[in-house]
Amino acid sequence: MWNHAILLLIVAVQTTAYRPSDVSHDERLVDFITGDMGADVDETCDQCVGNLMDYNDWLQTTEKPDAAVLALTALVLGLIWFMVDTTQCFFTPALFYWTARLKLSPEMAAATLLAIGNGAPDSADAIVSTQKKDVPLGLSNLAGSALFSICCTSGACLLNLFLRRSQRPKSDEVLSSSMYLELICFYIVAVLVVIAVLRRAEIKLLEALALPLLYGVYLARVAWTSRGRFDMVQERRMSRADEAAGGSRGDARERHSSVENCLDDALWFLSPPEDPADRTLLKFLVRTLTLPFYVARLITIPPSDQRWDHSRRVAFSLCPTGLFFLCLGLGHFHLLSLEHVTIVGVVALCWSALLYFTGNTGDLLPWYYTPMTIFSIVSCVLWLGAISTELTSILESLGRYFHVSRMRFGFTVLAWGSSMQDAISCFTLVSLGHSAMAFNGILASQFFDITVGFGTALIAVSAQASHGDVLLFWRGWPATISMPLVACALASLAAIGVLVTFVFTDPHADKPFWAPVLTLIYVSFLVYMWFHTEHDVAQQIGAQSS
């Protein structure tokens, strides 16, 4: 997740170092990254408009662009913290609740709840790029996100496991090798299907339908092969917890610290802790500074920690109304008339009143607790999607400001922004001891993006055509597009080969070199891509020139 910070630090330094004194602000010619891309800095950019402002317009019109870049750097770092904290405190507990409620195996939970929740930003980017007739950007974003997740997210999780090896039982395998290898095979098949669908730079409706169908086949396969695995995993986890409680109580507590203690921190002002160690001045100041951010989420995301008191009753009751205002602020009601929006608001207010007056006053969970945890997952996806969109808007604005080509931007900034939620969720799961769900979730999210997200985008575009076929380029794929994509596919296969080797040779993640090897593969691709995407790529047929 430090990719955002590193990129923006380089941008801030280069802005100061390379801005000529005789060039005016309106004639910015910052070509230390790419040279002249031929892009006009004054062009409008729909993707650069976030929920807070139009970042591209601000960078063009501000009289202090260096200060603007530094301010955007600070904003990106704050949004990264906000995304990490939302995932850790709200999304992960709700995910655990429904995994236990539905008795899902780690593989099934990764293929459904985790893949859908994490894959939403990537799928949205792919759909938007395709609908805007910029399939090259959508492909570079899709391929770049997949490679980043396979290399960097998997590498970070493996490094996390290695550093925490002394806290894990020696006999505890990281994941089920057979089911993980099945997922790898399905992922490779999905990549081959995409290649087959787009091999002639043409989209055919019947061929595109094969992508979502493949995802359905995978779900059926996982449901069949994972029968009974939930009880087995739970029995193993309870056995380890009992051993930890008998020997080292701290280890057992640590596994659930993010699920319980973080919510205690979030509700600190509503339910102050009795322990004097938790009432220090430093913790008071930190909680005071972060209180507005916690309150904003507590009135929109019901806590899913399976505990109940008056504070949680108030939080639950405020969530329908809070979510209404969140959706209103994010512009999700723009297709509705004012009358319909008012009706939705009244319904949300009545819903809040119903939750409060029918909620239990003791410590027993109320009747509506289970359906409200679904509400929690939906709210988390909205929050995380909004944060991811804001990050992408900021970074795309900076990419345009510094004349970064579309392929470079898709493989790097856009891919990093859309993969951030996936990386944070899986890293958090590993920290909580759910490594099987995390590693399967990394690949399952990318598999979902390719088959359902990108597949749906191709189907929608081809369905709108008169004959169901859409031609992208007259003479096939230009080399400036195909070569970086082929290099990315080869790098992904190399990274998958490393993961397969890890599964067979180091099932307990006791070796330290897996993360460096995966990082080396990713960096090698970035170097190759950087030198082969200097100039912007050709526009596909029917696209407006940028």
C-alpha cells in the first residue's frame, strides 16, 4: 500500500526539481516522466472528478501547484488509513460473521463474499473504461491489478506469515494446496478465454458470454469440493485457541484483537473503558482526532462484533438514515426525482425508529441483528468503493498533470488504486489467522474481475451493437498495446509459478525469499513496461480523441 506514497513522493520531488523558471503555470511541460505525450493539460477529465472536488481542474488553475501536489499527497495518505481502518474494523468482522453463519469454507468465502466485495472497484474501472470505448486502458488496468495482487499482495501476505511464524502452530498449513491449485487452473483458463475473445481486436457477444459462465462453473466446483471443510477448519481453530488459552493467553487474544479491540476504540466515547491504561492522555488525543471519522462510519455501518449494549443499539438505529445521507452525498440518487428521494429518506427515518424502539435493552442480540450484518457489508462496500474512487481520481489527475500515457497509467496508478482494497483486506485476514481465505481471496478477486466484471462490460458493449460484434482496431492490436499486455501475462505466469512452488515446497511459509522473488518479478515488468509505453497508444475505433 506504500505504492501511492512512493509515487506521490517522487512526483512532489520532481515537480520542484524540473519546473523551469521561464515556463508559466498554464504552460506546464513536465516531461521528465514520459516526454511529450501530446495530451492537452486543459482537457476535461471525467475520471478526475472525485466526491470532494475536480482535482484535475484544481491542478490546472491553482497558482501554487507544488503546494497542491503536497496537499494531495497528504490526502492520499489519509484516505489509505481510512480504507485500512474501515476494512479492519468493519468489513472483516461482517465477513467473519457470515462465513460462520453460512458455514462457508475459506475457499467458498473467498470466492463469494471476499471476491465480490474486493472486486467491485476493479470491475467498476473495467466497465467504465469499456463503456467509454477505451478497451486498452481497461485491459491495462485489469492486467496491472492482477499482477499487482499476485505479486505484491501475495508477497506482503507471505512476508507477514514469515514474520509471525513463531506465533503459529508448526503443523498449521497456510492453505489447502489442492483447492488453491484448482483456483490457479481456473484463473489461467479465464486469461486464455479473454485472449481468445479479443484475439482479433474484436468483441463477439457469444464468446464474451463464456466469461461469466466460467465463474459459475468455478462456484459450483468449490461448493462441491468444500463440503464439510467449515466444520473441520472451525474444529482446528478452536483446538488451537484452547491450546493458546492454556499456555499463552495472549496469542488467543491477538487473533481477535482487530475484531474486538478496534470496535472498542471506535465506541470509546460512547462506552469509555474501565481500565485506566486505556484512558491515557495520548490515547484520548488520538481518539479525539479520529472521532469524526469513526462517527461517520458508526452511523452508516452496523458493528458486527456479535455484542450488544446501548451504544450499539444507538449505532444500529442511526445506520439506515446515515446510509441514506451517505448515498445522497455520493450521488447514488441522481437518477431519482426529488419526490422519490424524499420518500426514500422518510422510509430510512422510519426504519431507524423501528430499529431503536424494537431493539433489546440488555446484552442479547436483537431480532434484526443478522439481516443488519448484510446491511453492514453493503455499507462497507460503498465506503471502500468511494475511497477507492477518490484515490483513483486524485492519482489520475496527477497522471494527466505529468503527461503519463494511458497504458502507463493503467498498469500503475489506476491498477494500484483499484487493488488497494483487495490488498488491505487480504493482509488483514492473514494478520487475523485466516491465511487460507486471504490467499484464495487474492486470486478469486482477480478471477471475479476477469470473468464477471470485464465479461459483463464486454457483453454490455457488444449487446448495444447492431450485430452483436464490436471492432476495436482495423488491423488487429497495435504493437504498442499488445506487447506490454503479453509481457504482463508472462510476468503473471511467472508469479503463479512461484506461488505453485511455494505451495509444494514450503506449505508452512517458513522461508523468507518468496516475497522478494515476487517483488522482483513485478519490478522487472514495470521496468519493461516503462520503456515500451513512452508514447500514448492509438485510440480504438469509435473513441473520441483525448
